Amino acid sequence: MQVRATSLCRIRTLALPAAAVCAAVLHAQSLYPQRASAPVGVAGFALADCDLDGLQDLLTAPGASAPLVLRGDGQQGFEPWWTLSMANPGQQLVVADWDADGWLDVAAAQSTSGAALFRGLGPGGFQAAGATGFTVGPDAIASADLDGDAKLDLAWLGSSSMLGVSRGDGAFGFAISSTVAVPDSGALRCLDLDGDGRPELVHATRPTFHTGELVSRSVDAQGQIAPQQVLHAAATLYVWQAGDLDADGDLDLVLQEEPSLAITVLGNGSGGFTPASAPFTTRRARDFAIADVNLDGRADLLAAADGATASDPALEWWIGLGGLVLGPQLVAPELPKLSALEVTDLEGDGQPDIVLGHTGAGARATVIRMQAGALGVPVRIPLADPPLAIERGDWNRDGHADLAAITAQELVLALGNGQGGVGSTAAPLGANSGGGLVAGDWNLDGDPDFACGTSAGVLVLHGDGSGGYASAGTSSLGFEPNWLGAADFDQDGRTDLAAARAATTSLAVLPGTTGGFSAPLAPALSVSIGAVALGRAGTDAYPDIVVSPTTSAALRVLAGGPGFAFPQQSISKPGFQKEVTLADIDLDGDDDLVLAGSSATAWSLQSAQGSFGAWSTSSSALTSSVAAGDVDGDGRVDLVGQHDGLGLLRVLLGVSGSGFALGHEHVGPGSTRGLVLTDQDADGRLEVVCGDSARRELWLYSNARADAVGASAFGVGTSGCLGRGGIGASGDLKPGGSVRMVTSGAPPQGQGWGVVAVAPLPGGADPFGLGVTLHVDLLAGPAFLFGLRADAAGVATRWFPIPQDPLLTGVAVPLQVLWPWDSTSSCDPSAFGLASSRGLSISIGP
């Protein structure tokens, strides 16, 4: 977008009011298209409340047809309202009140010369008011009181390298007062950069073919344009934006150069602009916006950008970290091609909306509303060596979720503090490791242990329950494993271990014994291993081993059962996808197959008879480290994985109909080894942790999906093997509404029970001597019991309708969830293996 109305004209602003900042605390959000208008051929657009109904309206300048005014409908959308009929319509317009009657007027650029004028009539629409002549056809047009006479003027930048000012008389009359020749130029804005109360003309120029400048020009009381002042000299630049990034009251600048695509943030200090930071991108921006889109009190930067290919445009978002510092970018794919971008509050409800203009065959305006539940800027945990695999659990039994990462030399324990933070200790391995890490209780003492893949085989480390680990010996396999998994393959109540090495046919199973493992078994395998996963790929109760080959050869399912015979069956796969995982996609209780690779993500649903159906695919590829779990808390399984080639962490959201759709993308490590889903802060929401082998770091992405108003967690419960059981709720908590409870930290794919009571136990109690803390008072009155099943990440949800009864207003209902952990778990939560979540209070509003 080449021109936007000056902020002095009070009709469009990139900064949300302070009340909006205080209205919500959404530290991590995602960008979801909420509603797209009917196609309007957007090239340039403006947003303004033309009918003064409290809702922003959309004005578009398609170029090939007359400008349109679409009335805001109060639901993040627009409806047809007015056509601004004119000859030779251009692609730019500006909105202001030139006759000071309280109604907003429009000046729409003509492709030949000048601009058509339309007098605003408020709810009555617009009336043609003639035209004003310029010496050229304007490529950019803006408005402000440039000469200080309290009447709004017009500024224009022409296709024949001409900059001009037309002074306004306050009654819809304009007269050219000054023109200057300028080199090939880009966007034009009227901005008060020096804080003297008078806006300057700010635009980009191109003095030579390979150089560019951002310049400002003041305008005197007679409307004469002064010589330019160079704000920044660089390579060729056309795209730039101004906004107060550091909240100091002065406008800062953001610009992008070509051909390097380098973005520079210029801080507005005493005497000029100084480079302050350089957000990274590989895309060419078409428009920038500066606004606090996540309502954390700090300005963010957004870009409507082209991608590496014509089919890859995107909305980019760099989260403001305070001052002039911007965090890593988040990327939301947007089609079709983007041309313009604006951030505003369409409904006046304090929530920011993003309006995008698209050009080309699919030209339209798209509205995006911020939604809680995406991932925040990652916390990066440094390691001495590249991480090779990651595991989750509660290693020191303090109730806080912890992480473990294996490197070539050591096992690193990242111990959680219950608030999303971690601190690390390390245990030496005594032998080089190529990867492979899994937790379990190998010596049956109730505390979590580790099995680590090393050059000598499988090293077992016994835990002492307080974060200390000691070697318990190494089992030789005859090969160096770089993948390990644990399951009770023969259902004898003891945990077995599976080990494999990628790009070979080496696969071994170590049967569990009382306190260790017996000699390894070697099931025959005829394909080169690409990836391995554990799950139930059949109708029986025995866990199976699923091997995805490195080629397009069929998957191999090695069926668990008594005697460790592992009979094999083949399942054809649609292509060269290598990564494999199992998850209950259609929520029928059976594990389904998911394959991921460089070209597509595919899934096949398991029937009640144990067979797998046709493969469905998504073009959103995941090339490495795929995990399944309910990230957005809607009750459906989502997929999280890395696309190393693009350097993106992708979240594919589960949708109705048993499939997936790309939800959002985040800048990722780019060279991932290992990815887990875990609830680090016990709030019921999954965080994502992945390893960056190039930077030798763990990246922890927080999840700040907001609880519903009226829902609050309390107490600590009795921690399970993954740490404290988090709990939260979403929904409209009022009579006739509904609530969806979400809980985390459950046994993966385990069965549990929820309890709704009439009174809470804030301090907790164990009235039945079960060794488990209850936060609901089962002795105070009737209680309601309901069943739950957790997904592969240990998350479960349950939806409840709220009766349409006004007597419920003000009622607070406590609930809690109980989970049994079986004998093959990595710990014993209590004497009877029970764990309990935190308590949840649901207060019904009016």
C-alpha cells in the first residue's frame, strides 16, 4: 500500500488505545483468518468510520473499476454500501474531513491526473464534489494540515517523478501551491517526525539505479516545499513505515532494502535517526504496519510480504520485546498475493484486527483477528553440544515438568520451575551417543530412570527421585542405536525397550525383567529404517512397532504379543514421507497413522477391524520431529513439526472430518533434532520444545491460550510422571453457554475420571487415605463423575453445556481430574498409582 492517511486526521491509527492494552493479557497469540469479504479488487484501501456507527468501514481503490465503500458489519467483515463513481479510477485514495462538517470525505486518485472528490454525508453515503487537478497522475496521495492554517491540504506524488502540495480552503477547494521534481519515488506520508506540531512530507527516493534514500521535506505557511533532508541512505528501498516502537512519544522508522531484503529499524533520537535493530526475513515486504497486536503493551511489526515463490506470500509478525528490539518472526501463510496491510479495532471492542489487501485473480480484503493459543517467542536454552533427542517428565519429583536432552557426551537435565522456566544440570554418558533417549522405571523403585543410546549399546541411568542419576550398566546390541522407545509389548506388567538405528536394518527389543532387561531380541527387518514409532496398529491390546522405510517402500508393522514373535504386516504409503507417528485422529479409540516428509503430510485412519483406509494428504509438509497432541485445546489432535528447509515450526490443527489444516507457523531452529509437547507451567496448555542442533540449543515455545473469564485453577493436586496436572477452561460461562475443560499431565492415551462437586477444598485433602490430594469436597454433597481419555501428549478435554437457568448466575462449580498410572509408567505417583490435577473453579457469569 503506497499511501495512508496521516495520523493527524484522526481516522486511522496504528496504535490501539491504552484501554485496549489493559483489556487483555495475551502474551502469545496466533493469526487465523476470521472472515473474508466478497471480492473487491483491492489495490489500495483505507479504513475509517464513515457513517459514525462505531464500526470501521473499508474503502478500496481497485484501479480497474470505481472505488467502493463497504460498511463494517460488527463481525470482522464488511457488506456492500456505496460505489464512488468516477472517470479513470486509480489505485489510491485518502479519507479526511476537508470541509470540517464532521463527516469524512474521500479523495480518489485518477489514473490520468488529479483526484475525484466525494463529500461525506455520514449515514447518507457520499456525494460527488468535482475533482482537483494535479500536474500528473498520482501514484500516492496523502492529507494533513501542511501549512499550519488549520485547513487540511493534499499532497501527491506523481508517476512522472513530481511531488506537489495542493492547499485546502476548508470548503472543498484546492489549489496547487508548490511542486518539485524528485527521483523515482515510493510511498508518501505526512508525519511529524521532529515533534514541532507540523507534519512533513516523507517519502522514498531513488537518486541512482542502485541507491535509495528516505527523505523528509517541510512545507511553509505558503505551501512551499522545502529542500529535502535525508533521513537514511541505503540501497534501493520503496517499502517503509513509521510508528512509535519504543513508546517514547517519537515516531521511529522501519524500512526494507533491495536486493538484500534487509530490514532496518531506525530509532528516533536527538538530532536524527539511528539504526537500532535488523529483524530477519527472506521475503520482500509490500507493506508494513506497527501496532501492539498481542496486547502486551509493546509495539510489534507486521509485514504483508511476497514469498520465495509466487505461491508463497505470507503475513509476517515480529513480536516487540520492548524498546526497539523485535523478537523472532512468526509467519502466517496468506493467499492470494498481498498488497496492503492495516491494523485497527474494527468493532471498538479493544481487540486488534488485521486487514489485508490482496491483488491478482483472487483480489479481496481479508480480516484476521488475533486468537489466543499459538506459541510465543521461544526461550532458548544453551547446551554444550547439539541435542540429539529430547524427553519429558518430572525427574526430581518436585511436581514441576522437566526436560531431558541427550547430546554426544552427556545427558542434560533441564529442571522446570513450574512457571515455564528451566535450569540445567548434566550427567556424563561415559561413551559417545548418536541419539536415542527414553524414560522409564527400569528398577521398579518408583522413580524415573533413563535409557540412553551410546556407541556401546544402551546405557541405563537409575534415578534417585531428587534429580540425581547413576549408571546401572550398558546392554550391548551389536549396533549403535539412535532411536529408543519403551512399551510393554507382551503385556506382562514390565516395561520393555526397543532400539533401532536409522538408515540400517538394525532393530532390537530388550524384554523387561524385575529390575532390568534380558538379552536383546532381533526381529528380522528387510527395509532400511527411516523412522520408528510405537502405538497400537491393530485391534488387540498389545503395543506394536511401526517402521517407516527411507524409500517409498511400504510401512512395516511389527505386532506386539506374547513371546515377542513380532509378526509383520505391510501398509503401503503414498510417497517418500519418512517421519511416522501414531495418534487417535478421529477420536474413536484406535491409533491412526501419520506420515510426514518434504513434500506433504499424510494420514490414514484405522477402522474398528484394525485395517487402515486411504491416505489423506496436506501440502503443509513437516520434514522432521513430528509430535501429536491437542495444542489449541479444542478436543482434537493437532500435529506439530519442523520444516527444516524453510526454517519453520508448523502447527497443523485438527479439524472436523478427521483431518488437518495449517494453523500457524513460527520461525524454527532450521536443523531440528527432537521435539516434544509438554505443559511446563501446569496451566493445561501444551508448550513445544525442539532441539536446534546447529545452535546447540533447546527452543521452548510457550502457549498462552487464555482461560475463559470466570475459570481459575487452584491447588497443586498430586503430580504424575509428567509433573503437576494442569487444568483450564474455555467457553462462554453463562446460563445457556458452554464450557470446555482441558487438562494436561495425564498418562499418554490413559483413561481417567473427572469429578464435579458442590464445594472446593482449596488447601487439598486426602479423606479416603488414597495418597492423592483432592480439591473437591466429595463429602459436602452430591458429586458428578465423568470419564476422560488423554491423547498421546497427555491432554484431555471435556465439553459441558450450561443450562439456560438464570439462577445459576454467580454459582461457582469446582472440579478436578484423577488419573491412574499403571505399573509400566516411569514413576509411582502415590501408593495406589493415582495422580490428581489441580482444582478448577468455574464461576457462572450473568
